[in-house]
Amino acid sequence: MMERLVCLAVGYVCGLLQTGYLVGKMNHIDIRKQGSGNAGSTNALRVMGWKAGIMTFFGDVLKCVVAVLLVRLMYRGSDCFPLLAMYAGAGVTLGHNFPFYMKFKGGKGIAVMAGLVVVNSFWNLPVSLLLMPVTLAFFLLPVIWTKYISVGSLSAYTVFLAEMVLCGQAGWFDMDAPYLYELYVILFLLTVLAWYRHKENIRRLVAGTENKFGAKKKE
């Protein structure tokens, strides 16, 4: 249990690095007071343009990768490292979504999920590298088809959950069943959190008022 708490704490500290907020400050903008008020890469893209959006996205991906690498250094040789890595990812998501120093108002965790996809694509090379293109496809295709980033984000997160379960059941993580099921539960909860964080987007989708990619933000 202590290992899990430590991994959560390491992830949370890494997640506190709010890339969107910092990029906004570089552009003399408080991202929390612009657009949707969200500190994630989508709002950074809409408010500050492509460069800021890309910087925010990769910064948020990187902090997840760093957290997992730190956990790997701390618990090298553990018989449940993939599970500990997922706890680190969960911590990053919580730190990203709910930073205490920003009144718990952060992002929605999609870029952090992309970081989890990256680190989990290297457990069983080269087959596991399929995780990245498959997850990316389930993000890009819905966005291209519907023009809604939120639809692509939720599609990718849900597919990532399914992929991880399939990989675990295929024996890629080399963990005992209790550890595997715990990993599934953690990722399921993260997926539920992602859907919850997008509740306003879902409401706007149902109402037909969600902002489309490339369109001006609706008042």
C-alpha cells in the first residue's frame, strides 16, 4: 500500500506543473480567464494558437512520462511495476486536473492519458507499439468526422481502457491476476473521471452548441 501512495504522490507533484498556465503567462494571458477557463491544451490552442497548444500538449505528456520514469527508478525490479506506473499516471491526472495552488481548477487529463499511452507502448516491443497508432486513430478519426475535439478525446480514452485490458489479459504486463485487476480498476476510474470532466462538453454536444474544431468559440 505504501508503494502505491508514494507513486500517487510522485505523480501528483509532477501533475502540478500546469503547462497551459505557464505558456499563458509567457504570452501575458491567464488561461483560467480566457476561453473555457480550462488549463489544458485544447483551450490553449483556441485562445493562443497552434504553437501554444502544441507546447501545452507535449508539456503535459512529458510530465506523465517523467513521473513514470521516476517510479521506475524507485521500484526497478518490482513484480507489479505496470500497476505502480498506473498509480503514478493517476497521480499526474489528479495533479493536472486538481492543482491545489490554482483552487483545484486545472485541465481534463487527456494529454496526461497520451503520456500513459506512450509509456505503456514499450512493455512488449514491437507489438505493443500498436497502442499508439490505434489510440491516435480513435482520437483523430472522430475529430475529423465530427470536428469535435471532445468526442475524439473521450473516444481515445475509452479505447485506451479497452486496449490495456486486452494487453493485460494477453499477458503483456507479466503480473499476477490481482495486480492486473487493480490496474483495470484504476484505469476505469480514470476513464470515468475523464467523462465527468467533459460533462459540460457532453451537454453542449447534446444541445448542439459544442464548439467545433477550427470554429470561433460560441458565446
